Amino acid sequence: MNHSIKITLPEDVRKIINTIEKAGYEAYAVGGCVRDSLLKRTPDDWDITTSAKPEQVKALFPRTIDTGIEHGTVTVMMHRVGYEVTTYRIDGEYEDSRHPKEVIFTANLVEDLRRRDFTINAMAYNDRSGIVDEFHGMDDLENKIIRAVGNPRERFEEDALRIMRAVRFSAQLGYEVEEKTRVAIGALAENLTHISAERIQVELVKLVKSPHPEKIRDLYEMGITAVIMPEFDAIMKTEQNNPHHKYSVGEHTIYGMMAIEADKDLRLAMLFHDFGKSLCRTTDEEGIDHFHGHGARSEELCKEILKRLKFDNDTIQLVSRLVLNHDYDVEPGKKYVRRAVNRIGEDVFPLLLKVKQADLDAQSDYLKEEKQQKLDEITRLYKEILRDNECVSLRSLAVKGADLISWGMKPGKEMGEMLSLLLEAVLEDPKNNQKDKLYAYYLKYQGESEIKN
């Protein structure tokens, strides 16, 4: 126990611990909230562990919810916030690489800490005892190490999701996975097949959004992606003998992820943007690699993988649109930028500019200055288009379907085609976005149509 370090507990947490202690039981804040407090971070939530049984905890508080009572967990409600209070326990045999068949309650705090995943998550605290750190979690925090509690193979055999969590914590904290823990992960990565896609997705997103997305390289080196995303292994093995690149496709992808802000959709777009390259590589007679059509193939793989990992439809749609268009060549002229915004979507285009910048940042220096100037010019023109409220879609076209009807057009497919023609005139020159000018275009197009017919 370390009495010298004090953690400031939230008032409600202190009250729960004190109430349990006054009734003659032990109680501690435990796990991630202790770790985060020691790191001077604000914990997302506070978990409490106690020697009291669930029924005894329930008897002490006016409002509780049975959230996981068979595993010893009761949620105590304080000022509309729930705090999980769990009885000290020893987990029985794990039957599915995820959940214990049974739990055995114990009166021993250290036995409870022993079943936890990593040393940095196996510390407890209350104001009376200070830090209880039986497994040297504070040393590992100091040395920036992710280490399994006790025998790493046993920890990962109990719960295979811990394999993902080890790398995810290392990405969030910028720590290294300790060697024995790393070896055990490599040996047991295949057990991730027992874990639900939803659980894998949550851990992957946390890693991707972390300050160190490059830790995805560890997933590859430890054999994890071979199980959850073999397509990543394919790009790690795909070289790019091309003047525009200095890395393999996989390393380019990692540097691209590092170059973009920590937003889920943007980081996922950078992860998947070149997945199709492993399927599209051709080499010309001079030994130069080409990847024609890789944008469309990458989009297909992106959709396939995101669906497999049970991502929501909005994420699948947005990320795959960014992937499809990441290589779309926009010419640096205002009318070309307006057309690009119309084609790609007003919601997606500003994100695409960020993807293009990260993609460029992860390339070689070949023609980099020229490519950067072009992207800067496109960005400048796009900002001007926004500033001047220029029409880039049917939404802001000065003419609607009702206007065409009033001009004598019958509802139907032709009406949609006419609106597209009128929009094309406005994309060419925004001054055309006036009803009288568009009426003149309408008469012109109608006349041309009659001549054709």
C-alpha cells in the first residue's frame, strides 16, 4: 500500500466508499479510474470494488439497479449518475474466451485484483489505505509499459478481447507492450475469432482515434490483423516502386493516419484508402508499379470490412465515399471545384481535402511542391465558393420542380434531366443562378430537344 499518494475522489464516490466502510465492509475505487487519476487525467467513470455482497450493497443505498448481479455488480445511483459497485471476486473457468462460467465471491481484495487484465488497471484506492498496488502498476505507469497481470497466457486465454485491449491501451497512452505479454498475444491471437465483431470494432476505433494510430503496426506484427483484418496484412506486404512513393502501401497508410486529425471517420478513411492497391498492382517494362482503379477496389474492400465489423450505415457510407474519391483529380479552376463539390457532395468535400492532404504528406518528395500548390489552390477556391454562397447543388438552384411545371413541363424523368442541365449552367458560371436567366436556358434546351425529336 502507498499512503503517500492522494487521489481526489468525486464526492459521490467518497460517499459510497464511506457508507460501505461504516457498515463494516471494505470498499475501494478500482481499475481505470485509479490509473487515469495517477496520470492526471479525468476518469470517464468510477468503478468501486467491495468485500460486501450485492444484497448487502443494495441494503445500504436507497436507489440501486441490478446491472450484473450474477457477477456481483450493482449500480448505485447518486444524483442521477450510476456507479458500478462490484463484490471482490475470483473468476471461474472461462468457456468462450470471453466470459467466466461462474464467479466466486471472495473477501480478499488482492485476489480480486489478480484476475484483472493489466498491471496499470489492477490498482485500488481509498483515502484510508491509499494506493493498493500488489502487481507494480505504478512502476509500469512510470516506465510506460503494458504488462499482463501474472501469467499473460492465462489472462489472454480467459478473455481474448484483452489481446486487442493491450495494443489499444498502448496506442492511447503511447506505451510499449512488455515482451512476455507480446509473445503471449502472438501465440493466442487466433482466439480473437471467438470475440464478437462489435467488440473488435470498439477496440479498433479506440486505437484508430488514439494519439498513436501507428500502433496498428503492432496489430500486424503480433498477428492480430491476420485474424481480424487480413486485408491489412496484404497492403503491408505490397511494395510501391513508384517515384510518388517512398513506403510500402501499408507504411504509407500508417503515415497517412498519423498525418490526419484524430477523427474516427477521417482516420478510417486513411486506413482503407489504399487497400485496393494489393489487388491492382501492375509493373511496366521499366519496373515502375502502377495501381490503376485502386480507388474503386479500395471502396469495395472498405465497405466489405466495415460491414463485417458491424459499423453503422452512416459510417460505412461516409468513409467509403472518402475512400472512393481520395484520388479524384480536381483541376484548380473555380468551375472545376464547383463541379467536384457537386459530384462528391457538399458534406464530404471539405473532409476529402483533409484526406488528400494527409495522403500527400505520406508520399515521397517527388513533385511534392507542385502537388501541394495545387491542393492549396483548390482549397482556396473552395473557401471562396463557400464565402460567396455559390450554388453547387440542386438544393441552392434558383429554380425548383414547381417552376418547371409553371413553365409548362410535365412531372417525370425529363424534369430531373432539365434541372441537371440548368444546374450544369450554374456550375459553369454562378451568375446564371437567377430565375430569368435559367428560364432562358430552359427555353433553349426545350428548343434543342424538340429539334432532336
